Amino acid sequence: MNKYQSIISAVISAACIFLVPYLNRKGIIVDESTMTTVIAGLIATGAFIWTAWKNHNLTDAAYEAQLIMKELKECEAESESEFDNDENEIGEEGEE
């Protein structure tokens, strides 16, 4: 189990141990499996929103940064291919 799975498991366990009895004393009857489902759903929703925010260009600044990064990667790929061509030419000269 990795770090994040351990944290999620601890949050769900704490809610089932402390929150369910508290709610039951206040008159809100919730069983542990329902609480687990609700908390897991909330965590999944939060994770979806966070990854959507991080992995998609939702702001103008993020979109502009993505375009700049794309240009840099293309320039890097071109320079690597030129370097490979230079090595091939040097190898061919040595064979003659």
C-alpha cells in the first residue's frame, strides 16, 4: 500500500470510528458501509477535480505555457536529430 492509499484508509477508518457514533448519538443514523461509500466518493471526486485542474489547460496562462513547452520539445527533437545525422556522417567518413 502506498502513501496515498494509507492516508485514504486512515481517513475512512477515522470517520467510521469517530464520526458514525457521533452522528448516531445526534439522531442521524448512518451505518459504516454507507459512510465508507460517501467518503470514498468524496475523495474520488476531489481527486478527479484536482487531476483535471493539473492535467488540462483550464486557464489562459496554462494554455500559453503548454504552447511554449511544445515549441521547446520540438526544438529539442530537431537538435537531437541533427546531432544523430552528424554522428552518422562522421562514421561514414571513417569507413572510406
